Amino acid sequence: MRKSLCLLCFSICIFVCSACSTDDINNPILGSWKLTSWSIAIPFDLNSDAKFNTNLLDETNCEVNEVLSFDTHSLVASKNTFNPELTVSLKDGTSDKYIIKESCAEGAIGFATEYTQINAQSVSFNGAAGSVTVSTLTMVYKDAIKVYNEALTEVLETKDLTLVYEKE
């Protein structure tokens, strides 16, 4: 009887251990990712410190607390998404002088959606593809930012929006 009880306990342990997936443990996308860069590849100086940056997070007066959370059920969520309203226009008579105006979103904006993990280094959600390295997630939203003429009456071009996150 004692041998049967030990064998039963051993069998249960084997079953429980085999039910745990090492894929989930080794999956680089799982966990929390903090937003560290928000870029449209145009250098600008919104905070008037005479330093031009392509990373809006270095220039913004808006609060930035965005953290993406990826779970094992193919869900990604953010409770405090960084979502400023950005107006970009090209200064009349120039080809590389931009006027950028930002207004901060009030309150907290969040989302939860499904993500698709293409492979260990690629993920997609919200219409964007992302690449994962050891501790960096880069999401690119193609043609997400419109660039207007100075009068804001005509769209002259579009820019990709690149978001970079660091693993927490």
C-alpha cells in the first residue's frame, strides 16, 4: 500500500511538471515593457532647451507612464498609454524645417488587445509589426503621422511612428 501511494504521488508530480510549458518561461515577449522612445525621425525642440531630438519623450511636457504587459494568453494591455496629439507641418519654402505642436491627452488612456507572436523575435498587434531583442521591443506604425503644409490644409507626406520599449 505504501509503495502504491508513493507511486501515485510520483505520477502526479510527473504529470504536473510536464504540464508546465518551457515555451512560456523562455518566451522573450512575455512580461512588462516600458516605453523609452517615441519617434517620427524628425529632430525637434519642443521644450526650447536648444537641443534637438528625434525622441519625443526627451522633449515632451506630457506625462509618460506607458507600460505594455504581454501575457501567455496572447493578450497585450496598457493601462496608461502615451497618446499625445501631434500636429506636424512643413515650413513653407523649406524641405526640412518642421513645425511641431503637441497637446497632451488628459486622463488615462488604455487598451487591451490580442497579439500575434510570429516567432521569438517578431510580434504584431494594433496594426503594427514589432521586433524583439533580448531587452528591447521596437514597434513600427507605418505612415501613422501626417505632415501638413504650414497652413494645415494639405497632407504633404506621412512618417512612420517608431515606439521603443525596454523590458522591465
